[in-house]
Amino acid sequence: MGLYLLVRAAVLVVSTAVASVVVFAVMAVLPGDPAEVALGVNATAEAVAAKRTEFGTDRPLTTQFLDWVSGLPAGDFGVSYVTTDRIGPQIVDRLGVTLWLVLFGMLMAIVVAVPLGTAAAVRHRSVGGLLLSGLSQVGVAVPAFLAGILLVYLFAVTWQALPSGGYTPLAEDPATWLRQLLLPSLSLGLVQGAVLSRYVRSAVLDVMREDYIRTARAKGLGLYRALWKHGARNAAIPVVTVLGLQLATLLIGAVVVERVFTLPGLGSLLLDGVANRDLLLVQGTVMVLVVAVLGINFLVDVLYALLDPRLRGVR
Amino acid sequence: MTALDNLPAPTDRAYRRWHRVNASIMVGGTLVALVVLAALTSFVWTPHDAVHVDAAHRLAPAFSDGFLLGTDKFGRDVASQLMVGARTTLFVGIVAVGVAAVIGTPLGVLAGMAGGWLSEVVMRANDLLFAFPALLLAIMLGAVFGASTLTAMIAIGVATIPAFARVARGQTLGVMHTEYILAARAAGRSRLAIALRHVLPNIASILIVQASVSFAIAILAEAALSFLGFGTRPPTPSWGRMLQESQELLFSTPRLAFVPGIAIALAVLGFNLLGDGLRDWLDPKLREHR
């Protein structure tokens, strides 16, 4: 296990390093000069040159890269070319919103998937089970932002029960904070819940065929009780893995959902950065998201090995 | 009494499997065929000009003045936009899945056949690419090269490469242990010939399934990108942008959001069902519990 962890950790470090090169390289290809963009079309050549020195974009690319990447571990993402604000604090500021959104989205997904998937498995021979499976198929086909728009139409326009967007910090007004987060996280969670429910169904179906469930049933336990007492932990292994992988999908889905609900999270920061051609900001935000995805994949691998020792030798 | 009455009741598993598989392929295939039909028809005929701005008919309701699904805020016919939008959706899907299949499949077959460090390098590069989801890649490319259908297609395609490489590698590993590969190697066939004549035909069916599933994901990605303004540029109609333009009118004219929304969902559902059905049909051993 120690060696496995070491190898996975080394892969994570190397992947992160390569990812930082890729992100930097893609952004460095840009045809526009940040100094020219910042000063406008009427700037003199001297002014542009001075601005380049100020930004540090007159240095060789390798120097710029090393300068940028060496600051990353300490959370130093450099200074925005457009607003001249430090980028690190902005990212930290927005990260909270996105993390709450992803966390709630994940909770909603579990709340949707576990009962739906279990019911579909237990009744897999009946019309009801087929309908539940069909429902999850439809859910998988709906993108999160579409779910968001539909939820806004139902809850904000038709019933006027929940706000259609906006964000109030938790410390300011917890009740409003929760109300504003409900629809965005529900639109993320419903879709991911539909995906997850198919794995829950598959896992529960597998477990239902096991001898120990038959033994438990023969002892006189009801099906649901037998499943809960003896099957839940076994069924959890594949489900937890999928859940981990979905975390990455949720994070990226949040970028779009934030736009639907005008939430000031990482996604909005990224899209605003692109709109304002604030390249260093885009570079930093993309890097944070990529590292998050890499980190999640690493944790899933480790969790997988912890839950099922047989898989440690694989790959 | 007819001959049919003498047949056993259709309750055995094989019959039911065939029946269910057929249902998946039929429903999925029908939905996909509808999208393709709409797209192809739009080349020769649409009810109105899809991009014609008609100030006199702004926000016309459905079934009025010959506008089957009404008009949007610029007076453009929604039904025509939907048809031309299907073209965009299919175009993006075909190019993106094509890019992914053409690059991912050889990589996966190579990794599966070669093994050792080469396999390791390919698969680790694959893992790295996995960390760049289509959306993030497209936003990055959009920031650098400007948003367009082309950047969206490339981004979605590149992000889909790992899916094909993984499936191709896994299947190749399985095929490499079979006796016909052993026979081909014993007969002195070159590695390339084995890959082309023996491996590829035997893993093709599962790659077709992967293509169908990837197509669904590509449609979702294109819709999300156009919704964010990183996909197809106006005035070319796209389902994602139709949704984005409808959002401000959700309170007054929700129809404008429902129409492209339903189109996206049905198209994705179609490709997903088709993929599932084909998977069962082509290889019952791989059948998931459903």
C-alpha cells in the first residue's frame, strides 16, 4: 500500500507540473500583447515598452513561466494585467462559493440517487422499476444549465418560492444564503443524481444476487432490512468511486450553473476574465480547476485501493 | 388455431433481451434519425429563413402566422432555427467524435499491443488530458483564439480522446490473448497488419458504442459552450445559444427556453439509448444490468 501511494503521489506531482506547462503554453500562444491591450490603440511605442517591463512580459518565456509557477504553491498567482489587483486573493474569495455549490450539489445527488437507484433495482422486473430507469435516462440527457433554467421557471417564475439568482455570504444572512444556493445546487445535483442512480441500481442488483443476502432473507429479514444491514457496505464500493469521479464533473458543471444563477464563484471569475481579456487571471483560475480535478482523481485512486485491496496491483 | 399459437410463450430471457435491446435501439435510433432528418432537410428547406430578422413579428406565439413554434425576440422563426441548429449540433458532434476516434483509437491500440513503458507513457498522458475537461479546454482556447464553432469542436474532440484511448486499450488487451492473434504472429504477420486486420475489426463494435455515447457528451458540451458564448457565433443558429438568448425572457416567454431545451435533451437521450442498445446488441457479455 505504501508503494502504491508513493507511485500515485509521484504521478500526481508530475501531472501537476506538466499541466502547469500546458496551461502556461496555451495562454502564451496568444496573439495579443497584454501591454498593448492594457494601454489601448493610441499608446506610444515607449509607453508599451514601459508597460511590458512593468508586467514582466519582456522577459524570456521560460523566466516568466518559472516566476509564475514558483509562486503557485504559496497561492501567489501574480497581478492582474487589467485591474492590477492580486489574483490569489480573488481566487480564494470566489472559491468558497463554488465549493458550497459543489458540496450541496453532491449531497443532492446522493439524496436523489440512493432511493431512486435502490427502488429501481428492487423492482427491476416491474413496470415501476422500468419507469424509474427511464426517468434516470432522461435525467442524464438534461444538461445542468437546462435543469437550472427549468427550476428557475418552476420555483422562481411560477411559484415564486425561491430566488432566481444572486448570492449573500453565509456570515451575512444564513437563511438567504441557503435559499439562494438551493436551486443552483439542485440543478447540479438532479443531473448528477440521475447519472449516479444508474450505478446505485447496478450495485444494488449485484448485491441482491449474493448468497449472504439470501441467507439474511432466509433468516427472516425483510428485503430492505437485509440490504441495509448486509448489502449497503458492499454496494457502496463502486458507488463511492463514481461519486468521486463525479466531483470533478460537478466542479466543471458549477462553472456553467454559476452563470445561470449569477453566483460569484470561480466559474464567473474565469468567464469574466476571458471577457476582459485578463489572461493571467484566466491562467490562474484554469490552473486551480485543473489541479482540483487532478487532486480529486488522485483521491479516488487512493480510496479505491483502500476499499478494494485487489485493485492495488492494477495499472 | 394458427402456427403462432403453438410457439412457447415469449418469456425466456433471450427473447426478452432481444425485445428490450430492440426497444433501446428503436427509440434511440428514431430520435437520432429525427435530428438527422431535421438537419438534412434544413439544407434544402426551412419554414422560414432561420436568420431573417422580422421586426413586425417579434415574439409571435406558436401556431401563429405560419410560425409553427413562434418567433424569438428578433422575429426569427424558432422552428427554422431549431432545424438549422440541428445541423450545428451534428456537425460539432461528428468532427469532435471524429477527432477523438482518429487520435484516441490508434493510441489505445498501440498502448494495448506494445505494453511496457510505451503503454505507461500513453496512459499517463491520457490521465493528464483527463484533467482538462472539454469545457475548460474550450474556454482556454476561446480566450486565446476567440470563440468559434471550430475551437469548440477541437476542444470537445481533444477532451474526448482519453475515452477512446482507454476503451481501445482495454479491448486490445483482451484481443491480444486470443488464439487468432497468436496464429497471426506465428504466421509472421507484421504488427501493423495484426493491428489493422485482426485487432481493429474485433474492437470496432465497442468503439461504435463509444462513439454514440461520446456523441451525446459532445452535444451536451456544445450546448453548454454556446450557452456560455464560447461556441457557435451568431447569427449561425445553435441550440445552446437559443437557450442563452431565451434566459432573459424566461418570465415572459418560457417557450423560447423549452423548445431548444427539449431538443437538446431528446438528442442526447437518443444517442445515449442508441449507444446502450448497440452495446447490448453487439456484445451481450458486456450488458449492464438495467
